[in-house]
Amino acid sequence: MKTHLRVLLFFVFASLVLTYPLVLHLRTGVADENYVDSLLATWAIRWDIHALFTQPLHFFDANIFWPNGNTLAYLEHFFAPAILLGLPLWLIIREPLFVYNLVLLFSLTLLGFFFYLLAFRLTKNHWAALIAGIAYAFAPYRFAHMAHLQMFTLFFLPLALFFLDLFIEKKRVRDIFLFWLFFLLQILTGGYVAWIALLATFSFGAVKLVIAWRTLSRRNLAYLLLAVLVCLAIAFLFYRPYNELLQLPHFSISYDEQLSFSASFRDYLTVRGINRLYSWLASLKLWTQPGTWEYYETILFPGLIATALAIIGVIWHKAKIRFAFLLMVVLGVFL
């Protein structure tokens, strides 16, 4: 427990240092020169808190683009982090930008710490888990997207996988409930991260079930299936406003448009020039110049060290676990 506490303090300290000088300008600044998306997320968090108390049944009818409805669905809603992190902070601080910056810093800290807990469960090694947490939270592509809060709100996913793995081993009802809770919270964080969570959870869960298939009873499988179906049912109802928008003429997206916004293999080699460690790689994407929309939206470089360690881990690990890693990589890259 003391080791876990020290690791948590480490991630708090690292988050403050790696986002410096944000900690000095929590009331007046944001972490990225591309400040528009940061201010948009600031408004979304403030609206979520406001709507929860004033019009919960019309949550998506935000105070923009009147008289249109479902206008919160024009962007990410950030519901789970806004309520779980933003609301307590708002009750104390009452400054939207201050709250947004603290939500960002807390999210970055929780990214690292929760992934450390997952990695420690899987490896039983504190140092390996710490390195995994650092790689997950402080990857170069995250800091290339400091204005995109959704990139930092994937901290419920490691806890969902943690309790999914624990349920498959221990078969306890409380573990499947906690898996359901954190999986649901991750889905209710935003549309982009919901898809990431679905892909990661189903690939991780599928391989774990194949490995432990003979130890699971029909009741265990029924609990797991019920948890997933309830999550998806709630998500379907929550994301209905987004689907309704897609039925409108000016909101439908063609296949070619979707393809143009999708990541390419080159994007995984693209580094933002402000990265001091990998700035020499920034020239690999000469067709997008700094300051353009594409420059900010298509940077996905995961880092050489983390990539190398992942490859070594896949090669040296057991065949079944190796298959799990490869499956998640394939799903992540191609989907």
C-alpha cells in the first residue's frame, strides 16, 4: 500500500512538471497554444454541471445555436469526468477555467496511476508497472494533444480491465459490478474514448476468456454478458442525440469524409515540434505545416522507448498473452 501511495505521488509530481508552467496559470491560461479546443471543453464541463441541476431531462439541449436542440452533441460531452471531477471542484472554486485545468491535471495523474495498478496486477512487478504507467500517461501523442481533453480521460479503462481480470480469476460478484461501473463511466466520458474502450475491453476480455474458459461457469458468463449488455443499453440511450444529428442533411458524413479524418500509418510517425526528445522526427511529415489543422489533429507517435519495450514484451511473453497483445494492436491500428 505504501508503494502504491508513493507511485501516486510520483504521478502527481510528474504531471505538474511535464505540464509546467500550467500550474502557475491555472486561473488564466491553458496548456496548449491551440487554445480553442481547451476553451470549448471548459464550456462543456461547465454546461454539464449546470444542466445536471437545472435540466437533467434536457441535458443535450445546451445554450448554443438556439433554437436548435441536442446542441451539446455538436462536440464531446465529457459527462463522467465533468461530474466526478469537475463538479466537486466547481463547488469549491467556481472558476470554469481553473476547474478545467485541474480536471486535466487530475486526469493525467489518474491515467498513469490506474494503468500502474492494472500493470502491477498483470506483472506483479512494481518497476514494470511504473514504466507501463509512465508510457500510458506520458506518451508523446498525448502531449501533442494537450488541447484535447478527451485524450486524457481514458483513466477509467485500466480500472475496468483490472476488475474484469479479477472477476475472471476470482469469480466474485463485486468484481463484475466494479468492472461494469468503470466500463460504463469510460463509455460515458465521450464518444471517441468510448470506441477505444470498447475495442480494448473486448479484445482483452476475449483473450482472457479463451485462456480461462474451462474455469468459468455458465453463471459467471451470464454475469459478464449482463454487465456488458446493460452498459451498451445505457450507452445507446445516452448517445441517441448524436445519432439523431446524423439523420439531419448537414450532419451526415460520407465514407470518403470518414476516411479523410482517419489515421494513417504515417501519423504514427508524426511528432509535434515542441517535443524536445523527438523533435528530430517532426520533419517526417513535411506535407502538414505547424499551425495547420492537420498538424494538430493527426499526431499519433507513441514514442520509441515504449514501442521497443512493447515489442520485447510481446516476443518474450507466453504465446497466449502474445496473441492478446497482437490482437489489441491490430484492432487499434486498423479500426
